[in-house]
Amino acid sequence: MTSPRRSLIPAAVLILAACAGSGADGGVETAGGTPAGTVAMAPTPHAPNVATAPGDTSGGGQADAALTAVVYKDANCGCCAKWVDHVRAAGIRTESNDVTDLNAVKTRYGVPRSLYSCHTAEIGGYVVEGHVPADLIRKMLSEKPDIAGIAVPGMPVGSPGMEGPYTEPYDVIAFTKSGSTSVYAKR
């Protein structure tokens, strides 16, 4: 019989491998069409003229600002790049920005510390923290709830970008500007 501690070792290896994965060469480009570089601080949250990234399935023409996710992530995090791919595959345009101080971005957008994950995005005036499924991002944009954003704290195995040998249950948490939280969805 395998002890619970021994069964967690392969999951930990997968998580570390996902974060150390593709990094800056993960196929993510900025609005200018050049590979995402490292910036010290996030640019303004509402980019008016955002180009689609390679592999974007949301169609051509003008970018819909309400459906452009401006993502802030570490250049060396493979699971972040996988999450960007997941969001893109769901038809949401992305602008990816590699930053050196993610905590400053999270503070700027009012993400409660208890909800921190490995990347932060802004879309349609809302904050998306961590490995939130794209269908829930679309639901939030459609319903327009009176919240600051939604988050998947940590890095649960089986969430978008954190695929693994199993899926652990996790909550998607809504948070307000005052810092109050509630469960938005269970996965």
C-alpha cells in the first residue's frame, strides 16, 4: 500500500515541471508582435489596441477590449503559459506581459493575499487571479457581478494550465474591492 506522502511526490514533480516549462519561448507575444520581454511594472490595465497572439482562435479584425485578457506572469513559469493557451483556445484574446514583481501587480489590482497564485490578468474591468477556467471568465463577463474579480488560489492540480494525473477539487473565489470573498464556483 502506498502512503499518502509517497503519492504526493509525483504530483509535486508535475507541478514544478509545469512552472519550469516553456518560459519566455512559450509562444506568447505582446501587442507589438515581439516576444514578451521582462518589464519592471505592469503597463496600464486597459490596452486600447491589442493584437491577437499566434494561435488565437477568436477571429480577426479589431480586438474587443472587453474580451482581451492582459496577463502578467513570470517569464519562466510554464503553467502560466499553458493557462494563456487555455484562455486563447476559448476564444479570448490575450496580451501577455512578463513582469519581475508580480506582487506589485497583485497589489495594484487589489488581489487579497490569501488568493495569490502565479499570474494575474485583467479583462473587461475585472481581475482574474490564477488558474481560473475560461468558461467562468466568460460567465463573469456576461453576468457582470458587482465584484472586483475571481481567483483560483494556489495551483490546484487539474485546473487549466495545471493538468496532471488527477484533478483535485478547488473553489473559484469571487472578491470585492473591500477584500471580502465568496465562492463563485466549485470545480
